[in-house]
Amino acid sequence: MLTVTQLARTFGISRATILYYEREGLLLPANRSENGYRWYGDKEVERLRMIVSYRSYGIPVASIAALIDRKGESQAQILKAHFKELEQEIQLLRAQQKAVVALLQEPNMMEENMVTKERWVEIMRAAGFDDDAMIKWHQKFEEMEPEEHQKFLESLGIEQEEIEKIRKF
């Protein structure tokens, strides 16, 4: 039997992660001692091995219980859905690369404030972005660099009221 700390060390993850899995109902201790210690046996160790494996593939915690316990969706359905999400993310990243390449081909455009909102939308569309992809792009930019996102939107000549709407996506 292993404690939370021993189990965490065995798998190279944090105690907090194991406790999170417990709160999510993914990994429950085999028993608890009178002093409140959680104890995990071979069955729980094997279950955590599967959880860690699925997480390494990027499978969301919410889907892992169904994968392990085979509730509702089949394992193949969940994995195919995750594969589709990854494929969409890859396509979005490729589209972003195309947009950057388009800007690099005309490097003085940004420096001279020659890129307007309309021109930027045109570049994004040429790179394969639809409206949803552009919204995701702005969301990611806002999440990663909110101040730079603000400056970028201002550089496109967008009014403050519209900037606020864009940043709230």
C-alpha cells in the first residue's frame, strides 16, 4: 500500500494532482486510516498508470473516466473525438504560420502602420482563417499577452469600443 506522497513520487506527479483526480472521482484510495491517510493498492496504482498515460496523450480529465470505466462513449469514440480536436488545433496553428509568413513578406507594413483592420482580416482569410478561427486567435493572444494584444489592436486603427468587444471574446 502507498500513501499519496509515495504514489506521487512513483509516477513523477504532484500530490495535488492525485488529490485533484480524487476530487474528480478518477482515483479513489483503497482505504483511509484513522488519522486520515489515504492508502492506495495495486488496483489504484494500475488505474493511475492508465490516467497518466491518457493525460500524456492530452485526453481531458473529463473523458478519462469514460475511457477507463467504459461508460457511455466507447474508447474509440473518445479517442477519435480527441484526434479531431488535435487536428483542428494543428490546422489553426498552420493558418497562423501562414499569416506570419504573409507579414514577413512585407515586413515594413506593421512598422509603418500600413496594416488596417480590413487588411489584417484579409491576411487572416488568405491564411485560411474563418470567423471562429480568428476569434480563437484573439482569445489566445489575449490570454498570453493582453497588453501586446491591446497595442496590436490599436495599431490596426480600431476604435477603443470595438477593441473592448474583441478582447472580451
